[in-house]
Amino acid sequence: MATVNFSVPDEVKQAFNETFKGRNKSAIIAELMREAVERAQRRQRQSEAVDRILERRKHTPPVTAEELRAAREEGRP
């Protein structure tokens, strides 16, 4: 297992220690870091998906409002 050293503002450290008093702070920090990594990766995947959609739209012919309306009506039971 690795050791990580970083600085945080005193008020953040105090609030953290008060909030998680009596708990395994290393485990909490590890879980928070894991969640932060997952959020960042999810944002990256979303951004890449939007980029792919926008790129595809450049090569797709535009659809008129009437064509959209007809497709919607056709798909209804």
C-alpha cells in the first residue's frame, strides 16, 4: 500500500477529523479518492461521447421538422 502526503487547509483537516472521529481515516480518504477518480473518469467518458456525437452530426444530413414529426407519428402505436 502506498503512502500519500499532501497539504490541506487547517479548517478542512479540523472538520474532517471532527466529522470522522473514531473512524479509520485512511480508509475514508482512500474511498474519497476512489470516488473522485470515478467521477473524473465518468466526466471524461461523457465528454468523449459528446465529442463523438458532434463529430457524427457533421456528416449527417439535416432533418426537417416535418420529417421528425412523421417519424414520431410512424413510431406510435
